Amino acid sequence: DLPYKYNALEPYIDSTTMHIHHDLHHAAYVSNLNKALEKYPELYKKGVLELIQNLNELPADIQTAVRNNGGGVYNHSFFWKIMAAPGTAKMSPHMEKVLIENFGSVDAFKTEFEKAAVGRFGSGWAWLIKDSAGKLRIISTPNQDNSLMPNAEVKGKPVLTLDVWEHAYYLKYQNKRAAYAKAFWNVVNWTEVEKLIGE
Ligand code: MN
């Protein structure tokens, strides 16, 4: 379930998009992941995080299905969690300081993140991740990949993400992905992001 109402992110992310995105797209990843595991019922015991972190150890015939659908399950659950109703989870002075330390300024951080979102060719995600040295980095991944997968170009712990698949924004923003990325700042759950960075 979403951690808020379908219309909670209005007007920046509309209720209809949230219904379609959560009830149809996200649900399809869940159902297709379950289908992929049918041949290997012992894998149902593992959580989705454990499955995607150990993709290369899974039976070869389901690796792609688990990468795409397990990634889809993990990424969407994470995405819902790092958003909140406008104005309800603002950036704290400490969070601001962390972004300044890592990116020079909050504006520089936002510009770089938006660039990653807009620059991702085709479908994928923009991310803020914390690498093994504790440094924050902005990356993007294709399809349903993320920085926890063993094949990731850049590895690290996700702390913020933006879904840039067209299904995430097309109804409201059509081809204007940049406008969607800018509007996203109004619904970021900075309390959650700060907590994830601190963990
Ligand atoms: Mn999506």
C-alpha cells in the first residue's frame, strides 16, 4: 500500500497517475516477480532486496526476470517512501548542510539531479546514493536497475530516487520530463532521505 492517499502529492503528481502507477505498473512487477519464482519456490523465502543483491547466484533462466521485476518491485516501494505531501517533510538545516558539503550548494545538487533525470535516455531512474566511503553521489540507471545490483556501474545505498519512465509523468507532463523533475522537489520526503543517509 502507498504510505499516503493517492491524491496526497497533488498538484505535482496527480491522483490518476498514482492509481495507474501503483495499482497497475507496480502491481505488475510484483505479479511477474512471483511468476518468475514459481519454478524455484524456495526463493519465495528471500526478500526482494536479497534477490536483487544476489542476482548472479540465481538460476540463470530467471536472472533477467528477477532483475527487471525484482528491480521494479524494490524501486517502486522505495520511490513511494521517499515522497510526502507537499510541505510536510521539508529539508532540515542539517540536511541542507549535508548537501552543501557534497555538492557545493542545494541548487547545485538539484541541478545535477535534474540533469541525471532528464539525461537518462529511454526509461530508468535518477538516484542519490551513498557510496561505501559515505559520499553522496548522483547517478542514473536504465530500466529497473539500481545501485544495489551486483552488475551496477556505480554501487551504493539508495537514499533518494525519481522514476523517469514515461508512465510516471506522461499524463500530467507529457514529453516535459524536465518540468516533472523540477516539480518533484515539492514532494520529496526530506525527513526520510535524511534518515536513510544517517543509517
Ligand atoms: Mn514506475
